Amino acid sequence: MAILVDKNTRLLVQGITGREGEFHSGQMIEYGTQVVAGVTPGKGGQRACDGRVPVFDTVAEAVAATGPNASVVYVPARFAADAILEAADAGIPLVVCITEGVPTLDMIRVCAYLDQKGARLVGPNCPGLLSPGQAKVGIMPGHIAIPGPVGVVSRSGTLTYEVVYALTARGIGQTTCIGIGGDPIIGTTFIDVLEMFENDPLTEQVVLIGEIGGSDEERAARFIAERMTKPVTTFIAGRTAPPGKRMGHAGAIIQGGTGTAAEKIAAFEAVGVPVADHPEQIPDLVAHN
Amino acid sequence: MKLHEYQSKRLFAAHGVPIPRGDVAATPEEARRIAEELGGTVVVKSQVLVGGRGKAGGIRLARTPDEAEVVAGEILGMEIKGLPVRKVLLDEAADIQQEIYLGIVVDRANRRPVMMASSEGGVEIEEVARTDPEAIKKVLIDPFVGLRGYQTLALAKGIGLAAEHRRAFDRIARGLYESFLACDASLAEINPLVVTAAGDLLAVDGKMVLDDNGLFRHPDLAQMRDVDEETATEREAREAGLSYVQLDGEIGCMVNGAGLAMATMDIIKHFGGGPANFLDIGGGAKAERVAAALRLILADPNVEAVLFNIFGGITRCDEVARGIVAAFEEVRPTVPLVARLVGTNEAEGRAILDDSGYRLITVTTLAEAAQKAVAAAKGEAAARGELGA
């Protein structure tokens, strides 16, 4: 088992003929993901990825012809909101948006619309999902992960890879690794993922990688205390980040004195959740559970 | 991106929010002319992108055009929290009976804009949130139905605004929300919104922060960026497409990925050093990008060592290593360099760095990287021995 994506995932790629879209589609196919269709307006009828994937002008056409149950979005930021809405409107239940730089007000409308449609969004500005040995949706490097009992959820990209790689090096595998994205407004939050891991029979414990900005980590700490039976190990990036400055991710900013690493670490420690001092401690903490 | 008070207020006014009569001056002579046109007492307000202008002496009254010229001259020569005052706003002075706060921000947890009002105008909202959180009234705005009359009424009643001002308050609240949407703002704030002796509501001070990700659809607003909002280095980084924040430590950091970059800063501190910067070189790590990043780091005179922390995922470590060596050829760093490459093709990457002929310490773990960088920066004998080898 895994969460959200597995060997039954039938993936649509929006923006498949772009540089990123085509490259990562190739990587996903090589990993074993079923990429059933691509969409690029104006390029319907072509084939992408060395002829392996049919391309459609619209998501509705791709859905009618190929029956995808998930979509991944690589289109440029100014078109990303439209692409996500189009996928949800065509009835796709899971949309993963890799694109960085989507305006916040666009995401507010997109999230409200997807809530109405009952569709789930992961991202934007995220590396996607990887269920080792089953499917990879997004841009995570597939070979760093192995199947196993740990669920990994993070707001970051390379920091997640770093942690997954360190777990794998210790022989600790993963059910699903998921990057929820570094923007202020995101579709899927820590709590959503924690609940899915709690309900996934093969996930035995969870690693949560947070960072400064917002209060998603604080809510996650309360959720862990009240609702979770499985152990969770955490790490929070940004202890040295100055207030008022955006640390790369649009959502990684300490504003009005809130969103600091110290507050988040205190929230986890208050409910008995271990917080690693640095990423390399995580495999040790996980091995102890 | 932050906007100045005068820019914010003009944008609010374009959406029906009443603001005082006034104009902007860059010289005392201009200030005098504006004061003459306005007549009567004026407020001379420094236009800098920091709070606490009043306390710093950057907001003063002037009763005559002569006085306005003198006061403007004094304020224009000031520095407020390190920022030079290049412009002053001269506004007609208002006869203030009551001050309130009205603002909109993005509520991340609820994924909605939230409008906040407080009867404690003129005080920073964060300060009110700390001292008297009950005084702040909030309404969440549904993006599909917008801000409604019953919501602005709830705010007006919540802060105890007299019934005769509620219609004007509603118009101003809606105008503020329209400006927030029209500009892709992440914050739009009127503080204070005043009730004058004549019974009018007036936005005496205004502030907007724009979402950088929305600027592509507002080229007119993008041009309003104040050069003093960021350091010269930060500007250079932004123009080179790098994500960079200057800090005050001695170890320059070059990392791929924002989360990993923060974790790298933190571990330097954990082992007793100080990060000189946050820097995310993004994916790919091509030579010219690495070179640009390296130039930025080395331009900081505090930097005594540089730590490279690269995770090779889709990007291979050997490609990144070639990028780093090519950048060295161009930039010729003289400080000690510590490199940690991990992930895809890490051994090949390390070999390329080891064979490059530059004084480079290659390590495998992040902890080791931080410890070596801290030692190198402190010029400890052990590190120097290794550097010479």
C-alpha cells in the first residue's frame, strides 16, 4: 500500500511538450508510472516522449480517450491556475502542481473551486509524490527511495531527497514520499497527509519535514497528539532565518513575529514528538522508534 | 514587494477610498510649492519602507509653506533604520476625532483573504494582537462571493463605530478589498483610518505589500519597486534569478533547494559558526549560474569560507561539480572552500572537485561539512593543515 499514488495510477501530464514536462514524463515512465496521456493546447494529435504518449488539446479530450485518475501540472506559472481548474473540471480527483510562482490569489480561487469539486490538489511549488517501486508523479529522483514502512511528508524538495536518501542508506524504506509545497496557499496540508498515513496499513511511522512560515506545523502537532497512534519524527528548517525575509519558498517567511522555527519546534516538543537537530539525525530517531 | 505610503494611498483612492489632499516632493522647494497649493497646516511624511517613521522623527507638522520647506529639508536628509529618505509626502492635516485600523491579509490556514478591523488605530496590528487580541475583529472573504455588506457591518459594530459612519466604512472596506484584488496584494492596510471633526472617514496612512508572483500581470506596479527595499547584492541576485538573502555570519553558503539551504544555515549555527547568506541556486546548477552565485557570495567582505551543499537528484553531482570548477576558473576564489556533494554520481562529482587543483575540502556528511567550514573560517590549525595538503 501507499497513499495517493501507486501502481494503479493512470497519469495525465499537463504541459507534456514543454522542456520540463517532457523530460520528467520520460523519467516517470522509466520509473514504471503509467503515463496515459499528455495535454498541450494546440498540439493535440501529436505524440510525446518518443511516441509513447498521445497528446491532446484539452483535458476533457484526454479523459474521454484515456481515462486518467491523476494529473501532474508542469505548465508555466501564468497558466497553472487554469490547468489545475481544467483538470478538476474534467473530473480528475488528484492534481499535482509542480509549477513554482503561481500567484497567491489564483491559488485561493483554485483551492476553493477544488474543494467544491471534491478534487485533491498537491502543491503548487512542490516536488510531487513517490511511492517507491510503484509510481512517481512529479520530479523526485526515483532511485533514492526504496519500499518500506516510513511515510515522508515535507514542504521542501531537495531537503526531502536528502532525508529519503539518508533513510535509504540506512536500509529504511518508504511507503510514500510526498512534497506538499513551499507556497503560502497549498492544496494538501500536513494534517491531510498525516491522516492518510495514519490510515494506511503499511505505513508504520512518519517523518515530517517542516520549515518557517505559517502555522501548518503547529496544527500538525495538535493533530498528532489528538489523532495519531503511529510515531512521528520531525525536522524544522530555518532556525537561523531572519524575520521578514522570504527564504526562497514564497511561504517561508517569519511575519509579525510568528512562523518561527522556535515556535514550531516547541509545538512538537510539547506533545512529545521528537525534533531532529539536523537532517542526518532523522534516520537515528526513526531507527529508535 | 512593498509599496510606499503615497503609492498605496493613490491605489486605494482609485478604488473609491477617500484620502487626504496631498503630493510627493523630492526637494524642499517642491515641498514648499505643494504646501502653498494645499494651504493651511500640512503633515510632512518621510516615504521609507519601514515602520516607526513617527518615532524616528520622520513625520512632522508644518503650519506654513516656509516651515514645510524647512521641515522637508530636514526629513529628506535623514536616514530611518538605515534607509535614506528620498521622498516626502505632504498631506493636508486632518482634524482627527477617532482612529481605527482596517486591513486585509491572506489567512494561510483558512486559505481566504481575511479583513481585520480594530478600534486601536495608529498602532501596529501585531502589537494589538499581542496586547489585546480581543480588540481585533475579523471576517473571512469567500473568493467567489466577495466582501458583503453584512460582513462590513459586523466589523463596524464590532469595533464600536458610530452608526452614522457605517455607510462610509462599508464603502472604504469594499474599496480596500477591490485594491487588494486588483493589485495581487498580499497585504493592504489603512492605519489609521480616521473619523474627522467634520464627520468624514479618511485613509490617513496606507500600506501595501504585493505578491511578487503576481507582478507579471502588473508591469505598472512592478516599476514602483524602491531600490532601497533590497541590498545591492539582493537586487543583483534577483536579476540573476537566484534566491539570496544576506545575513551577518562568516560562512558563505551555496545550496540547491530552499529547504536544504535553510537546513545548511542552521547546521552551521549548530556547530558554532554563522551563515553569511541564504542562497538557493535552483535546479540544474549550470556553470554560469554557479559563477554568478559565487561572485555574490565572495563580494561579501565578511565571508571567510564557502560551503557548497549539493544534493544530486535528477541533476547529477558530476555535472554540478563541472559547473563549480568552471565557476572557479572565472571567479578564482581565495577563501577556503568546503564541498559536500551527495546523491546521483556523488563519487564522480567529488573526484572532479578533488582533481581541480583548487583548495577544496570534500566531505560526505552535512555535519562534517558544517564542522569543516566552521573550522576553516576560524582559521584553525587543523583545517589549515588539510587545506595545504
